[in-house]
Amino acid sequence: MKNNWRDGNRISLLENGDEFFPAVFEAISNARSKVILETFIWFEDDVGRQLHEVILNAAKRGVSVEVLLDGYGSPDLSDDFVSQLTTAGVMFRYYDPRPLVFGMRTNLFRRMHRKIVVVDGTVAFVGGINYSAEQMSDYGPEAKQDYSVKVEGPVVDDIYQYVISNLPGHDVKRRWWQRHRNPAQDNLMPGEAQALFVWRDNNEHRDDIERYYLKMLSKAKREVIIANAYFFPGYRLLHAMRKASRRGVSVKLIVQGEPDMPIVKVGARLLYNYLVRSGVKIYEYQRRPLHGKVALMDDHWATVGSSNLDPLSLSLNLEANLIIYDRNFNESLRQNLNGLITQDCKSVDETMIPKRTWWNLGKSVLAFHFLRHFPAMVGWLPAHTPKLAQVMPPAQPQLETQDRVETDNPGVKY
């Protein structure tokens, strides 16, 4: 597949689980033919049980449902929770499930980090929000600040073709006159937004998302705002941010001030000296952990997706972003991010930056190179090829003996 811009889409910004979950659950509840859901995390909590219910009901009324979860991010769903879905006909798969070693997960790298839903080929959701109660704003101090988008229009077919191509047993070849057209969309009346679906894999699209960030920074004329949960990019992106700032672009960066992992703050602060002295304005989000992966440029360009700007997302993980060219969406995201800056962020200034001594410089250089390149070095090492493992339904009374032997352990991932 290739990346292509699509005209005539309707795209809505969804903030946190408060807006995202009702929209997704409604779309699945109204599904008529097919639902495909990919996510990094699905927890068996209040939110997870709500998703379980709408998917189970969809499958029971004859909708084809396919679920792909990451083996690292979603390792703890109970056998009964999963088998209820598989018994109803849900095609339930894990990406790279690995056995525990001394009680520890071993599939640390090459994660399936995408968060995508496609319903009936007419509506899609792309973003960074997982299916857990901590994505709700009323969860408490550990609630995540996050974003997704709801999409209708021609780009939905690109998203559908992509997710279906990653699942076994599907033929996605289309004749030339059928490409980039889904008959189910003919009755839609979408909006004016242009959209481009981009992804990162470990084959032909290793740096696609990063390249679009670099292109955006090189073309910016007035303003750039980047809000990223795990910010630790490579030299190219840092250099592009500094160059944009030095030519007069207002470059604002929102990072975690109350991170869910302390090393996130340590890593990001290694970059403050380089960026702040070049005019980049950095803001630490203080209200709760920031989990968003969004950005905007000037008055028309924006992106929302699953990709952090850190070594895991840029070097190893499977990621997906939607790039949007639309003034209304851009303004909606700008108002949201400026609200975070005004109400919930602490501005980083030179008084908060370590003094420029040889000792501090040496520590920063060593730490930067280790944190930046370690995941990529892992990617160079010989490793297994991650596989999809389907969870089979439990044995039914009418099955033959041989089938029962193969499927009588519903929790086993084949």
C-alpha cells in the first residue's frame, strides 16, 4: 500500500475516553456487517467490560468482528472474558504473545501499538486512546490526557485496506477501477477535510511518520505545537525544531510534567538545553499524565495518532497516525492545546536548565546516546519474527473428539 491524500472527509477531534468511548461504542452498536479493532491495551475493568458487551452483542447479531491485541500490552484478560467473545464468533488474535519467564513479560520490543477501529468501512477511529478506565478524566490523578479522531469519508477505505491487509486469510487485491473506493461510502455526505493515513512498520515504512513531522517543520511559517507523551526523538527532528524556531516560527512543545514513568521526564529534560536556547518554548503538563500524540502547524495541518516521538515508536513499534489538512480541525486542536498550556502547564525557562558545564554536558551526551539508540540496536539483533496468534473458542458439545482436543483450553493462544 502507498500513502495517498484523500479529499472530502469529515473528521472530529475526540478528547479522552469521555468523548472517545461513547463514539466508538455507538459505532459498534450500529454496525451492520464488519468491525475491526486494533489496540495496544484492553483491560478487564469498567471500560473494558463495556467494550466487551458491545462487541459481544454485535457478534451475536451476525456482525463479523475481528480483534487484534498486543501480547505485551494486553496480557491479563481472563479466559472466560475472551471465550465469551470467541464462542459468539469473534476472531480474536494476539500480536506476539510470549510466555512469562520468571513471572516477567519477555516481548518488550516490536509492539503492536496502533489504536484503530473501522466499522462497516464507513467510519474509523485513529488515535492514542486505549481501552481502560484510566483514560477517563474522572479516574483520578493517574487519568491520562489523550486524543483520537473519528473519521468519515474516502480515507476510511485506506484505513480499512491497511488493517485488513495485516490480518491472515484476507485477499485485499483490488482491480484498478475499484481502488480507493468503497461502495458503502457512496451515500455519505462527508466534509471538506483532506486526510492522509500513515503508518510505521519494520519493512517498507520504517520512518514514514517521522518524515512527515520533518516535512511539516521545514514548511512551517508561523506556528508549530507538538504535544507528545514520550518525547525523545533523534537528531533530525530536534534539529528541524531548532531550525524552525530560529527562522521565526513559534515552536511550542508540550511534554509530561507528571509522567507515569519517571524516566520519561529525565529523558525529555536532557533535551531542554538544546531546544530552549534556540527559542523553542517547552511546557510541562502538570494536571495528570499526558498520553497524547498530536501536533499542528500554522492554520491547516494537524496529526493525531499512536506514535510517540521516542525510540520505541520511531524504531520498533507498529504505529499509525492520521494527517489532516483542514482549518476547522486545526483550530479545534489549537484551542485545546492552548487551553492546556494556559491552565495546566508550567513553562520551562533557562533557570530550570542545568548549567552548561563539561560534567553536565558529558552526562547528557552519554545518557542521550544510550536512551536514543538502545531500542534501535535491539532491532538490529537477531530476533524472532512476531506472529499473530488466534484464540480458539472453547469446545462445543457437537464437535468431534479431534476438534475438542485442539480447542478445549479456551485460554490457550495458538
